[in-house]
Amino acid sequence: MTCWTGISMGHTLQHSSWKSCESANLFGQANGAAIGMAPLAHLAMYKVSAIDNKAGESEILAAMDAAIDDGVDVLSLSLGLGSHPFYDDAIATGAFAAIQKGIFVSCSAGNEGPLYRTLSNEAPWILTPKHFPSSSLPLVYASCKNGSLKNVDVKGKIVFCEGGSETVSKGKEVKRNGGAAMIVMNYEYQGSVIVLDYEHHVLPASRVSYMAGLAIKAYINSTSSPTATILFKGTVTGVPAAPQVAWFSSRGPSIASPGILKPDIIGPGVNILAAYPVSDDHTTNRFGMISGTSMSCPHLSGIAALLKSAHPNWSPAAIKSAIMTTASLYNLGGKPIPEQRKYLPATVFDIGAGQVNPSRASDPGLIYDLKPDDYVPYLCGLGYSDKHVGLIVKRNVKCSNDSSIPEAQLNYPSFSIELVLLHRYIQEQLQTLASPTQSTLFSSLHLKAYVLR
């Protein structure tokens, strides 16, 4: 099941479940067969917004309730409402009702990066392009704002423009004054990510990373006759630096529950080719490229559907545990996954457990499992009132009768502790999945830590 808003429906839908579509491409890029993560899964779509593509809490809850009543196995929501206490978060309460029925829930973390503490959907029961000659041309660095090139000789030259936005207006200024092509440099906060859905050009152009832009500027300043060419090599795969954390991806830590490490996982979400309701290249082609956590969410939902098919008896928590404990912390070049702004290894608040690995997730060996009632002591431990906990779990609760636990004590695949003055004993429960019998193991951790000020 997928909840959708506006024109993003067809795009996010294809990521989760879509049979093979040959020769899918955008302007010839990423050409090949497009196929969803779980191509044999049955799909149900529930629209939650209409006016201005805005979704209200009641519409979201109505769609989630309808999906639960319809008996879906996986809920995928490429939307969010920001950070709220779980009892005041419509998606969190709706998702809890889903896991009580054994339904896995995957939601987008948000696109409010690169700042930290910008996550949505924090609850622990939610898994959170024209041909150009290859000969060298003169290269000039100039401001590309409207009217800025009126008295600058750019005719027949490649113009290097700083600042990674408003590419159409920049390109019009270059073209209007006779420029042959344009190179646009990312802002510092955009790092090395090249988001193609931001790329609209009126002349041959290339977008480069912030670091590459600095190198080009240094080259221009080092010679009296700088030259350049733009070589369009098409889609390149197997890049050793992949994957990387996109600048726009929301970061942890969680505001609503700091003791639960969020985000949980990272997945494909930059320049994702999939179905689109209109043609971007003015042909009969109905594919587009979009970036955002709304793209990564359905990828994870499709993987969850595959795991549910392979292991019908796994609970939502077991599926999440398998995905998280088998994730990769390294890129294709064997180095730690980098954060695209600073070109340094990403932190746990950037990537959570790491990059999803579907093949390994099917055989995790050990899992951290949870039943819906196991969340009650955790919710009481957050300081919620009996009424607030009851709103989430849909029954009467008396926290004084339930043994409240600290957040880190929840049997979750990861946890977060503020190291100020700490002396804590943590016990978690793991379940082996080895056949023919399963067994339960207990792991204990005695932590003593101090922060020197």
C-alpha cells in the first residue's frame, strides 16, 4: 500500500512494485529496463491530498485505516508531519495500529537537511542531459545573474557560473550574450550531490560539485588563457564513491525520542528514474527523475515486501531488524560511506545503520524482535501520561502498573545515549533464526562513561 500526494504517486509507486518496462530513460540517460523492488506484489493506492497537494491528519489516518482494513502487508508513506510527541503524531499513531496487525510501516525521514534534528517519522515502530562539440573552447568566470554579462565578452566561450540554483535564468543570460555553454558550480552545502531534477538548461551545460568548482576556479586564476570542453559520457555506474549521503536528507538525532537512534537506514533517493505523469523531454516518454527521501521510502517498502514474502511469519520489528543489522557502512570503493558536504565519513545521525543490503537482509542470523505490547513500558518511560499512551496503543493503560523502561532498554537494533554522566545497565534480547529450532539469547551491556568538561 502506498499513500501519495499529487503527481509523485506514479513515481514513488514504481519503486516499490512495478513489472519490467524496457527502454526507460530521460533524455537518453539511465536507459534500460525499469523494475520495482517487488515486481510481483499487488498494489493498493490511497490518495491523501488534493488541494495544493497538502495532506491533513484526518486524510492520512483515513487512508491508513482503510489500508489496515484491506489487509495490506506493507504500508509505504512518502510524506511526513514534522517532529511531534508520538501521541500527537497522526502517522505514528496510525502506524502503531498497523503493526498491531502485523503490518510493516516505512516512512520518509524528510528533506530538511543538511541540518541535524530535522527528522520526521521518528517512532521506533516505523522504519524511517543535446550534443556538444568535444573541442576546447575559451573558459571565462563571470557572474551569471540577469544583465551581468551585457558588457562581458563571452561569445563562443564556456561560462563558469557560481551558485547551484536558477540554472534556467543563468543559462538564458549566457545564451543571450553569445556564450556557447555553461558550467554551474554547487553551493558548499550541496557538496558533491548532483540533483538532476533541479537541472533545466537552455544551452549545453554541466553541473559540478563544490570541490570540483573550486579546482576550476583555481585553474582559471592560474592562466591567462583558460580553456575547457564538456564531454557528455552518459550514465556512469559502479562509481567507487557511491553511495553518499545527500545534502537534503534530514538528519538525526530524534527530537521526540533521543534515546532511539534515527534515521534507521539509508536507501536510493537521488536521481531516481521512474514513471511520471507528464513528459519532461516532450516525447511520448513518461519517465522522470526525482530526488528525495520520498524516493528512498518506497525502495525500503519494496524490500520489506520481499522479506515478508520470503518469511511470512516475521513480525514488522523482525523485518526492520533484519534490514538494519545487515546494512553496509562502506561504499563500493571499500571506504566508509561519506557525507557529501564535508567529504568526511558520515555519522550515525546521517546514515543510521548504513546502506540497505536486500540480499543480506533475507538471512540476518539474529534479530531484535518486538511485540506491540513491548512498546508500552517504553512509552511510559518517555513520561507520557496514561491517556497519551492509550491514544497510541488503542487501549487503557496504567503506567504505574507497567514497568517503565529507559529508551535504550527497548529491544531495538540500535540505541543512543548522551554521554554526560553515565552508569547504566542495558539488557537486550536477540532471537536466532537458525532452523530447525529457534532460540533466544540475552545480551547485556554495562556502560560507564564520563564526559570531561
